[in-house]
Amino acid sequence: MFKIEKQTINIPNGFVSFVKQGNIVSVNVLIQDDTNNLFFLENQKLVDIPQKFLPVPESHRLESSLAFSSLSGAKGATRIQINPSIITIWGANNGRFNILKGSATYYSKI
């Protein structure tokens, strides 16, 4: 049986949480700003992936959708992307958001 490892990284207006069992990692993202002022550039780094949660090459460039709410009427596909050592965010440059949240599952090095 594999032990469960967890690490949470605080980021502006939220957190990114990594949970690992064996070589399977679940990453959860929650970013919230009640002033509807969240904005990210395309391919902007969201967080560095901690060493013990780094993905295998087969998981590089994996994308997962983020649910969002926008009081500015923004539309589009907001998502995170797993890269070799960072997680980037895409599609959050179309307007101002007050919440971005979602998760992704990928394989890591043991």
C-alpha cells in the first residue's frame, strides 16, 4: 500500500494543492477574488510543481478545464496545463474573473 503525500502552496487569492498516492497525483486549484479582478496572461506560470510531485514525460502538456465565474461576461475555455516543472494557466485573459477552480490528475515520478 502507498502512503498519501500532500502539499498545499498558497498563491495570490487562493491555493494549489497536490495529493499523491503511489505515482498518481491530483492537483486542485482554487483562486477567488470577490472584486471580479482575476486576470492571467496566456501561458502564465501559476505555480512551481514541488520536486516530489514532478510529472513523468507522458503527462507533460496535459490540460484540464477550470470552472470559472465572471461578472464581466467573459467566455472561453479556461484551463491549467501540466509542464515538466510548472503549472501554467490558459484562457484567463479574456476578461475579469471572480473565481477559477478545478483539478487535474497526472502520473509522477515515484
